[in-house]
Amino acid sequence: MQGSAQSCPVLKLLSNKVGNILCFRNAPKKYRRLDAKLETKMIELKRSSSGQTNFRSINSIILKFPQFREGLKEIKAVFEQFDEDSNGTIDREELKKCVKKLQFHVKEEEINDLFHSCDVDENEGIQFNEFIVLLCLIYLLTDSSSSSRNTPKIGSPELEATFNTIVEAFLFLDKNGDGKLHKKEVVKALNDDCPSEKSPSHVTRIRFKEMDWDRSGKVSFRQFLFAFLDWIGVNTDDENHATER
């Protein structure tokens, strides 16, 4: 019931950011290889951070939503620049030009795999929210071992900082450091900000379902990222670009 969702301001805000991503929960095999790579990467990052994080609660993440939106604005300009036919999507050829422009060192096969994995509605075109996810995943999975520690993995330091902070939000929720989110972890994080007024169980179940598309009980970074972008409202400032579905 709506009144129950308002028992905690944090959950009320998240509830207001719910989108329609739940329709994209089919074909789990399509994502298996990518999610396995991301899981390994998240475990590696969790260990290297030694559990240290700038976030102390779910509310501290929510307070950064305006900064996230601002940091992702640069992607909007990139998206529009490479959407050469202005049809609201980036096709494979446009994506390859974009990746080259952003100075990513990615093999063509990897680009095709990521394109396939991020095209969640399977229309052979990457829409804006899918584009953000795709760039973040390329950023995470790009091998920077051949580069200097002082050399950024992406041509934009601001965008790199934004992606790193989003990763940090995931790592904050990944309490046991196994590279994926479990319902118990997410419920605990959502309730930690309101210890005296626990959220109703059905509300926390809804929050978890927004991420757990395939109802596996586990959430990959990819699934988290789609839900997270929906929560912060990356499309709410879309004044110049309305994508028809």
C-alpha cells in the first residue's frame, strides 16, 4: 500500500523513481558471460578497496543523485554526436566510432558482445540509458594494464569519476564482497537509514525486484546499473530528445 512505502523517506524517494525496466528480464543466457566478467571485476575491486567506502548509508548515495545526473550529462552530448541519423539510437557502426573517439581500447568482438548485452529491448539500437550502461561496462572491463597509472582509461576524467562513484555505490551494497547483490544485503542497506522505523517487507521486496529481473535472487552489476540510472532519473532532463518506443 502506498502509505506503507512512505514510512521511510529513503524508500519513498526510491519508489518515486521506479521505471519500466522490469519488462527486460528474459534471456538470462544472453548475459551470462558478461555478468561473470563483471562479478570477477567487482570482487577484485572490493578486495582492493579493503572494504573502505565514502558511503555510510543508502541516504548518502541518494544525496549524490544530483551529482550523478550532472556527471552523466556529458554522455548525452556524446550520444547525440554519434547518433548520426538522429533516430534516438546508436547502431553498431556508430558505436564503434564512439568507442574510438573516447579512446577505449576494445576489440571489435567485445564491442559486439556488449552491444548485444545492453540492447535489452533487442531493437538493434542502443537507447540513451542503454548507452550509459554500455560505456560504464566498457570502462570497467577495459584492460588498463598496458597504461600508466596516471593515464585515464577514458578520455574524460569527469566521466571516469562518475563511473567510479557508481561502482562504489554497488560495492557499498555488496556487503559480503562476492560481486553480486543478494536480497538480504539490499534489505539491510535500505533499512539502515531508518533503524527505528523498519520498512514493510513488501516494500523492500519491490526495491529488490526492480533489480532482480530474472528472479534469481542475485543481482549483477549490469542489472544494478540499469535500476540505478532509473532511480536517479537520467531521462528526466531529456528536453531535446524523446525516444519513441
